[in-house]
Amino acid sequence: MFFDLSILCAVLALLHVTLFIFMGYQRLASITNIFAVLGLVFSSAQFITLWQTKHMLPFGSVSGLFLFLSQALMLVYIMMYIKYRRLTLGLFIFPLTVLFIMIARFAGGIPANINPHAAGFWLYIHLPFTIIGTAFFMVSTIGGIMYFVQERQLKNKNFGIIFRTFPPLDTIDKLINTTLYIGFYTFTIGLLSGLIWMMYANGVINIYSPKLVFAIITWIIYSGITFYKQIKGMSPKDTALSTIVGFISVLITYVGVAFFVMG
């Protein structure tokens, strides 16, 4: 039941943010956020239900992983809305949330190739922080896309619906920086705790583990973006581009690890 309610709330949030963009009524913004909060509440209730059913945090299944990712995305949206008061971010986040909840809904008990019984404490630090970090990276990528869309509107002097409803370029840049730094921080915690978990679970750190290879490459990509930005500096446009290229690189890396390393 909570799965269906979560999907319904995410769909209704997407519907109302779309109506807000075309109609501009502030009441629609309030309704959108109400459905966003309800979606997070219902997905959290479903996560707790799975936890109680399995008598452990449900990270051992694809359903549990995607459900938590949808929660993380919705949570990041709420946090960024509170900070920047920009509703249009939901136009990109809500479809992803619907997709991930539906995957979680129909994935059922498909195993995620994780043994939740091994060194549970570090596993339950590793997976949530890694997933939350990934959610922040996704939102920073969305911010990068929004930046180039808004920049194009300015160059073409197209001051229509998109220009009026999208945040100004400086606000988008601040949003990208915030999500990029928080994502890097949380993902780093997830990676380090994952190394500790691997030592406890296997006695050694298997550097050829597909999950570890993917996590390290992801960390290298985003650490490169973060440290270069801090040391050398980046223009807002270069920052936006780097988040998009970085996330595409992560997706390509994941496909490569899945097909070539895992066989």
C-alpha cells in the first residue's frame, strides 16, 4: 500500500509543479511541497515495513536500494527548496522519484548481491551515505542542466515561461556548489566505511571487487572536480559542465564495471 501511495504522491507532486510552471499560482507550489513531503513519509513507511518484514535494513535487495534512493532524492529536493525556494527543481526530481519507486515496487526480492549479515554496523553506514551522496550528485547534475537551459534563454532573449520559472544563473550555481560539496562529503564517508566493512566481512580489501572499483572511480571523478574547483577555481559555466560530464562518466563507468569486470 505504501508503495502505491508513494508513487501517487510523487506523480501528484509532478503534476502540480507542472501546473505551477504554466499558471504561476503560489498555492500550487504549496500543494506540490505537501505531496513531496507525503511521498517521503509514505516511502519511509514502506522502508520501515520492509525492515520489519526482513528483520534487518532492506539493503540486501534491489527494491530496498531503489526505495532508499527515491527517499534520498525527495529529501534533497526538500532541503534545497527550503534553502533556495525554487520549485522547478522538482520538475526534474519527481520523474526520477517516480521511476525509482516503481523499480522498487516491481523488483520485489531481487537480491542486490549484498550480504547484510556481514559486519552490519559498517554496512549500514556505507550504503546510506553512498546512496545519499549519489542523490546529491544527481541533483547537482540536474542543476547543471538547468544552468545551460537558462543560459540559452538569456542568449536568445527568450523571456518566456522557462526563463520566468527557472532560478537565476547565480542561484543555480549556488545550488550546484551546495549539492556537489555535500554529495562529495557524504559519498566519501560511504566509501571509507565500505572499505572498513569489506575488511570485517572478508578479512581483506578486495581491490578487484566491482563495487569497490566503481565506487573508487566515482570518488576520483568527483574529487577531481571538487579539488580543482577549490584550488584552481571554476567559472559557473565550467562547474555546471563538469557536473554533467562527471555524472555521465560515472554512468559509463558503472556500465563498464557491470559488463566487463563482473562479466
